[in-house]
Amino acid sequence: MSYEMNDLLEFVCDENASDLHIHVGQPPTVRVHGGITPVEGPDLTPEDTEALMMAITPESYQQQAKTVGGADFGFAYLDRARFRVSVLRAKGHYAMVLRQIPNYMFGLREIGLPDKVRELLYRPRGLILVTGPTGSGKTTTLASMLNYINENREGHIITIEDPIEYYHNHKKCIVTQREVGIDVPTFAEAIRRGLRQDPDIILVGEMRDLETIEAAISAAETGHLVFGTLHTTGAARTVDRIVDAFPANMKDMIRTQLASSIVAVISQVLCKKNGGGRVAGYELMISTNSIQALIRDNKTYRINSDIQTGANVGMITLDTHLMSLFNRDLISADEVIEKAQEPNAIREKLAALGVDLKKA
């Protein structure tokens, strides 16, 4: 028996799987609600994985995988779903991981974002960062926020992605989506060019190097609303990660620039939901005079206490939000402890509520 790519993609869509893994020596495997499940059938041979890879991979990316050992691209399966595909070579054979990108745009409330976030989307300028580990739903959160802007504000949105994941139609806004490696060589180049294209909002898919970070902050300072992502957890770590990307002689200058341009940091983790499914836990830091001063003065270790006392302006710590999800019976005590930033403090809170922590 050999596997057909279309049948596997149908299965992924029907099961609402987030990922499909194609590796030699095991059957195709899907991730559903965080758990890994093999498809019924024989193990894949090297010939199988190569045939499946060639069924969906454009020739230029096949060539790239052959020469540099991997390639990433996006593609649409009929009108059912889009996928972000990573082709790789392992032990001399081809393998693939496909991440499903839903066609459906989620509303801000549907993904559980605090109402305060809607207000931030009307800001004329500044930097809004969405952070969290790989697979925490950052792309979905950004797509939902851009879709809200597209439906409620007029302007020009430029997205710079690698690869393009969610497709945005022109609604109230004109939307220009550029793919790194196809439409433009680098993120930094796309931001610089973008500033000459009359943008109001710029999405930087990944702030992965000094040049891109510098260009994004500069765009935020010069009157644009800029969205970016980083693989950090928590606002303080995010600020430190940005500053650490710069050489010592530039750190003070970048702290000052960051303090004046940052609007908010939304940090998120994806939790297993009781009864199946996933739910996001959020931390929301909103820039205040006090937080700006902490960034300028290199006192990021105090940002967390500002978030704790900033509920009146809409701020919330990740651990507070996780406890709120637990209190609403959406996630388990295990999940709260695993995803918390301060697990020991959370254990004490759960113990005080009478939760049996032997199981947690």
C-alpha cells in the first residue's frame, strides 16, 4: 500500500489536525489537540517520503532541499486549508512537516484576547510584539488582529512573511503581502522598501536579526504601527532579547528608542483544554510612563511587578491568566504549573485552593 498526498491532506482537514509528519520508518503521523497519533497503515519507505514530498513541493524548493538540506514554503490545498511546509533531509532521506493554517479568520474574542487589545489596534504608531514559543499560536493572533484592523480601519497594511500563511483580502484596507525569498530578499530590505510604499501598518513576520529589529523599531518611531514576533516568553525577556541583539555601544540608544516606540507586548502559550482542543494563555504588557522608564534605565526585571499592579490599564500576567483559565475549568492544574512563569508560586496558590497537587 502506498499513501496518496491528497488522502493525507483530506484526513488532516477532517480530523482538524494542526500538523502532519512524514518520516521514513513510521506511518504518516498527525498532531491533534497537542497529542501525536500515527495514521493506520505501513511504515513509510524512503521512496514513499520522496514521492509525497515531490507531490506538493515546487521544483525550485526541491532543488533547495537537495542542495542545502531543507526548504520552507506555503501552499493551498483546494479551498479547504493552507499549509506551511518544511521539507528536510534526515539520515539521507526526505522528511516533511506540514502545519495547517485554517482558512477561517478568528475574532479577537474567539481566541480569548483581552478586550483591551482592540483599543491598541487603533494606535497610529508604535510597536506591538506578539511573543511565545514555536507553536503557541502567534501567527493566528497576528492574523486576527490584522483582520480586525482590515475590517475596522482604513489604511495600507504591508505584511512581510516567510512564508505567507494567512491570506488577507482587501476590505477597508489595501493589503500588500510580501514573501521573503520570493517577493523580496530579506525582512530588513522589505521594511526599508515598505516605508516608501505609503504604509500605515507593517507586519514583520519574524524579528530574527539585528538589521530587521533595527528597521522595525525605526519604522515604529517614524509614524507606523508595526507588529512583530519573537520566540520569547514574557515582556521583560522580550525587551532583553531585543537589546541583547545590539552591540554594547548601541544598547543605551536602542533602550531609549524601544522605550518610546513600544506600545504593548502580548506573550502567549497554547494549553491543552479540558475535554479536548486548545486554549491560549496570555500575558499583556501595555506601555506606561513607568514601564518606559524601566526599559530606558535597564531595569527590565521590575517590569513583571508593573504588569501585576497594572490591571487598571488592562495589563495581566501570564500566571494570573492561567489561573483564570483554571478557575473557569478550561485547563487542568497540571497545565497551569507546566506553562506558568513562576510554577512554585502557582503551586502554593493551587494548594491554598485545596487542589490535590500529588496529581499535578
